[in-house]
Amino acid sequence: MSKAAVAQPASSLSRLWHKWRFHINVLLLLIPLGFMPKYFSDVALDRGDEGLGQREVGTIQVGPWSMRMAEERNEAPQRAGPSGYTKSFNASLCTECIDRVKATYLRIGKPRSLRTAGVIFFGGGYRMSAFMQIPEDTNPDLDLWITMEGWDGSVHQTSIPLRQASPATVAWLKKQGGKP
């Protein structure tokens, strides 16, 4: 005696899956393609193929040395977890001063000493980055101070207005209600 297979009627969910599974899989492949242009733009920016950043600040003279500086992103500071809001700047030292500069620092407001010079730029002299905290109550009229320390012990400082370095940050600070 052989047992005949009893055919079960397919559920409506099973029929729906078998009918649309190909289309759903195609969507799963096509959706990420929509994000590819932004991804390639971000990779080119990180690699330096599109310059130092989205917005060049220009060449800044710091004592006998100079550097080119740019905002990494032309946007307001971004929240970085419990540490607050941060802004990224990139810089490139002049070719003559790369071997003479020991460290480069960035700070909002004039530093009182080298110990309070601010955040340090990291990376090679041809492309350095600094991630700076921006408190919400920062005065938008303050200056951005750049401090360079040489291998010979010399220290040079200069400042540029924050509105010149990052107009997006100044607009964000005014919106936050920064100190006048």
C-alpha cells in the first residue's frame, strides 16, 4: 500500500512571497545604489581628491610659517555624543616648513599659554586634521587662534575671525543664542 501525498493548499502569505520575492530582491539591490554618489563623494573628500575640505579658508601666515586651512564639511557643528558638538578642520603646512613645525594647535579664543593652546592637528604635514569641540554658548564674535610650535622651541600664533573660518558655525551659534 502506498500512501498518496495529500496536497496542502498554499497559504496566502506563501503565494504572495513566491509571486513577489524576485521583485523584493531587486529592490534590495537597487536601494543602496541610490546612496552610492554620496558615498563616493565622501571617500574622495577623505582621501583628499577634492582638496582639503568642502570649504577652503585660505592661506594663513603664522609667524615665519604658513598653512592652508579648510573646513572639512561646510555645515554646522555635529553632535558627537556626550562630548557635545564638534567641528572638523583640515590643514596643510607649506612645503618649506613641514620639517620645522613640531605641532599645530587650534582654539576658539586666545590661549593663555602653550598648555592651553587647544586641540592638536594630527596627521602628516601635507594633510592634517583637528576635531574641535564647539560649546553651544560660544560667542560668535570670537577669533579662531592657530598656534605653531617649532622644533627649535619657537612658538608663533595668529588669529582669524570665526566668521571667516566657518560661517556655518557662526550661523549655528547665533541660532543657539551664543553670548553677545
